[in-house]
Amino acid sequence: MKTASRIFAALAILLSDAMCAYVAYAYCDLEWAGKYAGASAPASTAFLFAIPFVIAIAVCAALSIIFKRKSLRAATK
């Protein structure tokens, strides 16, 4: 269980990094497209792409906590 806890913690960190990179790229893409090519949405809509990442990060963090608690309980028995 300790290994699973660490895997989900690492996955949450990797997802947060991926979220930052993807949202920043989408924001810049919409910002530049809005100035020169006429984008159909404002650049701030790029932050909507963060919603699925935030949900996945929350699930990974919750699973990490659950597995850590289970490993601590198993260690005390």
C-alpha cells in the first residue's frame, strides 16, 4: 500500500505539471490567435481546460491519502 500511495502522489504532481503546461500553451495560443487571426473565444477560456486536470489531481491525491492510511494501519497491527 505504501508503494501505491507514492505512485498516486507522484501522479498527482505530474498531472499538475502537465496541467500548467497545457493551460499555458492554450492560453498563449488563444491570445495570439485573438490578436492576429481573430479567435472566436477570449484567451481566458483556456482556464476551462484545467477542470479535468483538477478533478484527476483530486482523485489521485485522495487515493494517495487512502493508501497511506491503510499502510499505516497495517504497520501498527
